Amino acid sequence: MRKKIKSPKLQIKNAAKHAIGILDLPLPDLINYPSIEMTGNKSIRIGGVKGVLCFENGEIKLNCGKNIIQITGSSLTVRALSDECLLIEGQIAELRFN
């Protein structure tokens, strides 16, 4: 009988649930929020992106489920886009949650 292979996305989700259980943290609160990693004011990686709402000169708005994230700055470009992750580079002036 063949062994079922779990998708990488499912493996990550299971690992996150396990870690949250060990740390005794509220699961729904942590899974439904975006993850953000900034390098200075030059680049930002945002996980948990559901869609791009606005992409205009100097402004990007992202749907992240419970939150709308607004990034303003100059020379903003999307460098990478995957299922739920976005990498933006440029001169980031402001990061706002709505």
C-alpha cells in the first residue's frame, strides 16, 4: 500500500498547530493574522495575503482576511507573489493596519 504524502502547506499548518499547542496560545487568533517581515524601509514580506485591493503609484492595499494592510512609499514594486505571500520592495514610508 502506498503511503500518502502530505502537501507542504498542510505540513506547515500542522507544525504551526503543534507549536501553538506547546506554547498554549489561542490558535484562531494566530492563524488568521498576517505575518510581516521588514528589512529596514527597503523591503517587506507579508504572509497571509488574500488579495491585492489597490496597486497605485505610491500605495498598495492588501486584503489579509481580518486586516487591510496599506503600504505607502515611493518606487514600490512587487518582486514576488505566491499563493499567500507577497514581497514588496522600494522606499517604504508607512505601514498601516485598517
